[in-house]
Amino acid sequence: MNTNVFDQKLPLVIGSDHAGFDYKEAIKETLTAMGWQVEDKGTYSTDSTDYPDYAHPVATMVEEGKAAVGILICGSGNGVCMSANKHKGIRAALCWNDELASLSRQHNNANVLCIPARFMELNDAKKMTETFLSTPFEGGRHEKRVNKISAY
């Protein structure tokens, strides 16, 4: 099992719209098995809903230091990613394979993983989540670049 690089004294916060609901529920089981306390911000069914209603509470918890890391899931991953990145200090990364998840952590110090449920298999999403949570930020030359991301 992978080692988590995030502080597990804080919860991991997760959210999805209707398109990501089934993946969210399955990924929560994986996270619990990894030892995470999971805070679920919804949605709680496959009934049609609006992704910002879940992306903003997830991003807010990470932004305020009430969660160590966030995971967001929608059909394309784009809507939740765009919404989360409106928050100060959030570096939400849309990823659809292990390499992107790893690089988003190594080079960009991403703190919210965004998953496109309609464009990847569930087992791949679970593995990618584990990769994201176990990959450290490299710092070094990347630190200066990451510090330039925020427009605030």
C-alpha cells in the first residue's frame, strides 16, 4: 500500500456531482482502507445537480486548512476543476492517468485532484488517487513556479 504524503490528522474532503457519484462512493471505500477520515460534501445520489455546489465546499475546506487534501469528481472533471481553482491557495489538477497525477504533485504541488468519471475506468481512478496521495512535491526549481500561480 502507498504511503500518504498529506497530513492524515486532518480529513480528506471529497465531492462530486451526479456524474461522479458512483466513483465517489467507490473511492471513499479505498480512502478509508488507506486510513483516511473522509468528509463527504455530496452529492448523495445520481439525481442531476450542479457541480459548483460541491466543488466550492471541498475547495473551501482545503483553503481554510480544515482538510489536508481534496478530491472532486464530475463527468469531464473540468467543471469541478475550474470551480475549485477560483479559491485562493487551491491548485486543483485535472488528471486522467497516473503520470499526470504524479506530475501534478511533483511539479505543481496540487492539493485537489479532479477526476473525469466519464473518461476513465473506476479501477484506474482508484489507482490514480493512490498515486496522487503518495507522491511528494519535489520543491526545488518548482517551488518558485508554484509560488507564482496565485493571482491574489
